[in-house]
Amino acid sequence: MGGFFQRQLAVYVEYHRDPRNTAMHVVGILLLFTGAVMPLTLVKLPLFGGEISLAAILALPVLVYWLLLDVALGLGILAVSIVLFSIASTVAAQVSIMTMWAIFTALVVLGLAAQTIGHKVFEGREASLFTFPSHLLLGPMFVMAKLFIALGFRRDLAAILAPLPTNSLSTR
């Protein structure tokens, strides 16, 4: 799926050239993922003599999709997802249901606000999600690809994800 993924990423990046928007996406995606899975971690279903949360069951197809798009980036997302699942389930298990829903609401509102600010203020355009709904699934791959590139990996994606020159940002 390498070529398919790179073509999708090339379209996605056109809506995400400003580094400040990228930073807002990092924050937004982490908050949204944690918020979204938090209540789902409380729903446990039996599996092979143990239990699995509804959050893990619902996330599994998306995690497999990310792994199919790009194994290295997918493994990176899987690792981050495990940490975020752990945080979400720990918080959900330690607080009252009302507090958990308040935290859920705050995380989702703050995550959406970060995404909106990134696009409206820094990028100066609507989110790509409205034109390309599949981009909902590309955000985490984009952020992970940026991290890999910053760490000196994935030079093959660096040209696709290169930010605009600074002087181009000021003309928007």
C-alpha cells in the first residue's frame, strides 16, 4: 500500500503545510483519541476466558488499516495507542462516571478546538476532513510520519511532508 498511502498523504499535506497547524494536530489528535476511548474502556466484553474493552475492539480495525498503509508508522501509532489506552482506562477506572464524562467532554472540546485553530488561524482554510472524509484516518499517520522524519527516519516521506518556506506562510 506504499504508493496508495503516499498519494493520500500528498493530498492530506496540502491542507497541513503550516508547522503550527501540525503542532495543533499533535495536541488535538492525542486529546481526541484519549477522550474518545475513555468511556469505551469501561465496557468490557468476554474474550477467551478474559476480558477486552470495547475501545480495543473498535480501535483494532483502524490500527490494522494503519499497519497496512505503512508498517513502521502503524507500529509507531500502535505504541502510542497503547500508552493512550492505558491513560484513558486508568483515568476512567479511578474517577466517578460523572467526572469521567466531564473529562471526556473537555478532551473532545479541546481536541476539536486545537484542530479548528490550526486550520482557521494558521492554515487559513477549512479542514480537509470536510472535502475528504477519509482524512480522519490520515491525521495520526501524518503526525507519526512527521515524528519519524524529525528523528531522521523516513526520508522517503520527507519531500512529501515538507512545510512551506517561512516567507510563504506570511503571505496567507
